[in-house]
Amino acid sequence: MKFRTLVVGLAAATFSLAAFAQQPIVIKFSHVVAQDTPKGKGADFFKQKAEELTKGKVKVEVYHNSTLYKDKEEMEALQLGAVQMLAPSLAKFGPLGVKEFEVFDLPFMFDNYDQLRKVTNGPIGASLLKKLESKGILGLAYWDNGLKVMSANKPLRNPEDFKGLKMRIQSSNVLEAQMRAVSALPQKMAFSEVYQALQTGVVDGTENPPSNLYTQKMHEVQKFVTLSDHGYLGYAVIVNKKFWDGLPADIRKQLDDAMEQSTRYANQIAKVENDNALDAVKKSGKSELITLTAEQKKAWKKAMFKVHDQMSSRVGKDLIQSIYKETGFDPAKL
Ligand code: LMR
């Protein structure tokens, strides 16, 4: 009888061990924007590819729209291992202590995706991601969103129009300086709180690429949207380093492949998604779109450009210069 109990017990243990061995590895991928955005679609694409290439050995759970964590909390959750993958905007590495990433927030630093890509796909991009490792974070890829528009309940055509307006920004000292440069009052705030803050008048205006503006319905509570292209917003896809390094080598390789394909996809759709979002804002008739004249644009550049100097000790003078060199940016031509 005793022997039988032992055998049954052993069989049960073996069975549960086998069941355990078949449990998929779960990757929780959390982010703060809507599903129908370049980042949201990129995350869904990664889920599909990762599960396909690992033949189900990995299960990716995507949490869109701050449903799991808000801005600040998600970084902490990644470091603690409560989530495995995030794609925060580059500015959000500043509060983590890697201030160099705020270089991407400098106003009028990039005119288009090609210039940006030269930086992110080259040695500068790689060396920036490397800086995350001391924080227990591994940077896998850069994903685009796009160039930003500026919105408010009054038309923003000239730098003077910003005077005294409370403008929501992400948690970035560079963006804070950018808003102060036009005499606005910057308000750092989590992305998930922006719509309500605009609706209730806690803030007067904000900036973001059209895809974020539209999918959060910000255009419904902002009367004017200026097509200023005054700055860039993009992401780094990051993972908890200990988790990633601890994956079986074959699975890690499959996930690296999935990430490579997802990066190509996300960066391919970013511009189209933003163009479509802008069209949708226009069609909604809820916000008036403002195109700046060449003169007005020049005045914005002139007013905001001093931020490059002001912030050079924070983000690194050499880094700024190396980006100018890479993109062919010439401050003298502003
Ligand atoms: C913001 O906070 O405005 C953006 O970083 C949101 C995002 O992730 O695109």
C-alpha cells in the first residue's frame, strides 16, 4: 500500500512537472498609448511574431493605454520584473537618470525620419541604449512615432501666443525649457491624465504627434492644432535585462528576430498612421488645423533654439554636436 502511494505520488509529481515545463514563458508588454497607434500596432505585431516564431513557447500579453501602469510606474515595474517589456518615449529615461535621452526632445533637432534614423541606427543610438544597462534595462530597438503638433484653445501662430498658457509636457527638462522659451507654463503630467486635464481646463494646451492627439480624443477638447513639427517623439523598446539574459538561447534568438521584424513594421507605419490621424482630426471638424507661414516657423525656431544651449550641460554638448554632424543640422541657418 505504501509502495502504491509512493508510485501514485511520483506519477503525480512527474505529471505536474511536465505540465509546468509546458507552461509558456510570459512577456508582459505594457505601454501608455492607444492600440490604434504606431506603438500599439507595433506591440500587437511583436506579440503575433513572438508567439509564432517560438511556436507558442512564449506568450506575450500586451497592455495598451496605461491599463497596467502609468508613465512613472511602468519603469519601476520593469526594473522590479513585474513587467518584462516596455516602449517608453525617449524622454522618459531622463527621470531615470539617463538624461542624454532628452537630446531627442530638443526643439527643431530633426526635420524628418531620415535624419532621425541616421542617429538611432548608428553608433550614437547604440551607445545611448548601452547606458540603460546599469539600470538593469536592455534596449532592443528604436520605434518611431513622429513629429509633434501643438494644440490649445487659442490659435498658436507666433511665439507670443504661448504667453501664460499652461502646457502639458512629458516629464522632460528639455521640454520644460522649450515651453519656458515661449513664455508658457509647462506642466509635467502622466499621459493617461492629459485628456481630462485639457477637458477640465487644468491645462490649456499640449504637444504630441497627431496619432496620440487623435486616439486620445484630445482634438475634441482643443479648438486649434498647429502643424509645427517642432520636435520629435519616439520610443525605445526595452526589457528587464535579467529576464532577457536568463531566457534559453534559442528562444532569445527567436524573440530577437520577432523584434527585428516588428521594428521594421512599426517604423514603416509611423508616418502613415500620423498622416491618417491628422486627416481624421481635420474631418472631425472639432479642431481647426493651423499651418505656419515660413516667417512664423522661423520665429518659433528662433524663440526655441536657445534651448539647445541652455540644455547642453544636461544632455551633453558633445552629444548635441555629434547629432548635428550626423544630420547635417546647421544652427547658423536657422
Ligand atoms: C507622452 O507622454 O506624451 C508620450 O510619451 C506618450 C507616448 O508614449 O507616446
